[in-house]
Amino acid sequence: MPEPKASQLLTSAAKTAATAVVRARTKHVAAGATAVGLALAAVVVATTGPWDASGQRKAEADRSVSQVAGGGADHGGAPGNGPGRSPAAPTAPAVLAAPGATVPAPTRSALADVLDPLLRDPALGTHRTASVVDAVTGKQLYGKSSGDPLTPASTTKLATAVAALSAAGPDHRIATRTVLDKDARKLVLVGGGDPTLTMRQKNPYGAASLRTLADKTAAALKAGGTTEITLAYDASLYSGPATHPIGFNENLAQVTALMVDEGRADDSTSGPATRAEDPAASAARTFDGLLRERGIRTKGGDPRAGKAPGKAEDVAKVESPPLFALVERMLTHSDNDIAEALARQAAVAAHEDHSFDGAGRAIRKQLDKLGLPLTGVRFADGSGLDRADKVSAELLTGLLAKAAEPGRPELRSVLTGLPVAGFTGTLSSRYDDAADASGTGLVRAKTGTLTGVNTLAGTVVDADGRLLVFAFMTQGAPGPQSAQAGLDRLASSVANCGCR
């Protein structure tokens, strides 16, 4: 698909910004200025690119990451680091460095006047907590039971993202390899934990391709005079149960180090779907067929599971997009499979067990290193599907504020991956009611929804141009739609509040 021209992007962004202003119906001049800023930003983005299929900008993350010496914590294979590779993206200023630093922050009392009545809405359930933090200073401007740990649902993914990026590095790529035991003529497909490894011909996310791995492997085998092998597969990187504690379901595949297209049995790329019963075995059978198509005969029936022998020689490999890109995709689409994979990558980098328990310890360990509040916090998984997860509003705003710090460019994709209210990802169908429409295009936030649990945590530039981060958490709401509308109204009120 050809990349859009700069003029097309500018026109589209200007129309989008104008739509946001019309829908907002706000009297604040700053809201209009924000919309103009969106249109102007399109010019810069169009000249730097690239854009992915969901419209999320990758150049910002690329440039932010490039500010870290050596490109961050590279665990091997990241383009731009090493002889013969393209140079890293040019150093750029921290693009989200404390917007509005020259204007006053909202006052605590004025914010309370606006938010207190909204937080008392019965639609928000029996237990609700809140935190609003000034991203410029890191100080909390508003809090209601903000230290109380509640079930966070998918906002857990914010913690997973920060932990993975800080532990493994934003430019770390996950490799899927083939190795050969020459004596036994045994080829082993080795999974590294990339859930986005794909079989699809159309690959809008730049994911690693199993077809490409088959091409490289077949060519290497033939060059060495081998045209017949026994095929096995190694998914031993992960330990512990592969099945999530909530059981086998359509929201998440078995958590295994080897899978293709998240184990999906259809052409979907996000959301619930029927999954392969054994994603690793399914991936190996698919790879077997690809090798046969390329003139490599396999014998011994279906590939068997086993650990690659230490003496095996590398044959070929493909690598996932860098972690910052996986984080963006995970947050925009609330992708559970990527979330659990990133949690395991954090465990690998932190030298913890590569299991659900080990991943939880790794996430906590990384957040503790960042000095974030962890009292009463528990990470039972990386996706937020487990109700045993416990997170506070104070921690959620701490994570977002940390990602907004100019000195933390490695965390920038935590912000760039947040859905935009009324436009992208899990917020694309929200903010369409008159009461909360003023946040359209201005609020960026991660959603979290389980039965009786509703959360919203993200960023917003207020009416005076000050960058704020917020988290609103509820439990026991009588209905999901009314609870979500109440949360959206809270965020919109922050966006349209000068509050001084």
C-alpha cells in the first residue's frame, strides 16, 4: 500500500482536528489551539514518517529512543546498531517534554470543584478512586483514595509496557530461529516469544514473517547440500502453565514462546477469536509445509517438541518489530497476547522465571527501580485479564508521568500508543455523547473493562495548555456503558478545565 503524501496527511489531519473542535463545543480558546496544533503536526509527521495501518506515528518513538546512547538496551539485532547497518534516527528534542511548562498548573481546589461532583455519580459504582498529576512537576493535583489498590483490568498493560521497555529496552527485537544438528540432520524451529510472527502475505505492521524464515532456511540448507531433514520445534523458553488462570478462551492464546498470528484460527488481527489448541505445534506444522513447498523434504511425520541441542548451528532467523512498536500496538488495541509476551520478555531480561509468576515479579522489580508506589500492588499477569491483579490510581498516574519525563525517552511509546478519544483503538467508539464529546481528539487513554470493573488512565492537555496525566478507577458499577460514560466525562472535564 503506497505511503500517503504529506499534503494528504495534512488535509486529513486538518479535517480530523476540525471535527474534534466541532464536536467538542467548548468555549476554551486553548482547545481550538490544540486542534490547530494537530494539523500543523501533520506537516512534521508527513516528512518524517512512517505511519502504520492504525495511524500511530512511529517516527516520534524512533527519534525519542535515539536519544539514549547506543539506542537503549539492545538485546541483539536492532537495526542501526552495528557495522553495516543503517544509522539510528537523528537525535531530536523530547517531543513530549512537559507541554505548558510556562503556564500555571490547575489548583487543587479548582480541580476538586470540577471533579468531586462527577466522581459521586452512582453510575461509577460502589468504589471509585482518582488521581490527576501535573506532568511538568510530577506532583499530584487531585486524589481520591488514590493509593487504594483495585482490579485494574487492561490498564495493567501500562505497567507491563513500562517494565518491558525499561528491562529489555525499546529497540529489543524478538527472534525466531532455525538451527541444525548436522549429525542427526535435524532442523529445529526455535521460538523466542514473538506472538506477532505471521503467515499473512499482507503484513501492515512489519511483523516477522514465517514465510521469510522458510525462504532463508531452505536457501541455507540447499547451499550446504541438505535437502532432507527431520523437523522439530523448541518452545521451551517459557516455563510454568501455558494456560492463563482464567482458562482457555478467545481473548488470549496459550502463552507459548512459539506461535503464528497469535494462534488465531481466522484472519482477525485483534479482539476475541478462536485460537489453536496448541499454537507451538500448529506453527511447526505450518513451517513444515512451507519447507516442503521450497524443496526441503521432511521425514518422521509431524514435528515433535524438543529442546534444540547445544551443538546445533544457526541456520536462519527473523525478528519482530522493536519493543516500542509492539508496545504501541498492544496499548492501542489492548492486545492481550502481546501483553503476556512483553511480560515474559521483562522476565527474561530481569532473570526471573519465564512464567506468569516470574513475569509478575519482573514487572514489580522494574517498577520498584523506577521508584513507583507499589503498596498493595499485585501483578498476576501482564494483560489484566486476571482479577487478582491489583493496582492503584496513584501507580497508574505514576507510570504515565514517568513516561512523560524528558529524561525517559525509552518509555515514550507508552504515551504514543494510547488510543485517541473518538478516533483510534479502544476509544474509537467512545466520546460521542454530548456530555463527554468535548474530550474528543484531546484525551488519550488506556481503557480497562471487566464485569463490574471500569478504568481509564491517560494524558490530556488542559484548557491552558498544561500536560496532565490522570487515572480513574471504579468497581461495582451497575452497567458498563454508564460507567464508561462517567469516566469519559471525568477525562473531558480535565481537558476543558483551566481550574485556577
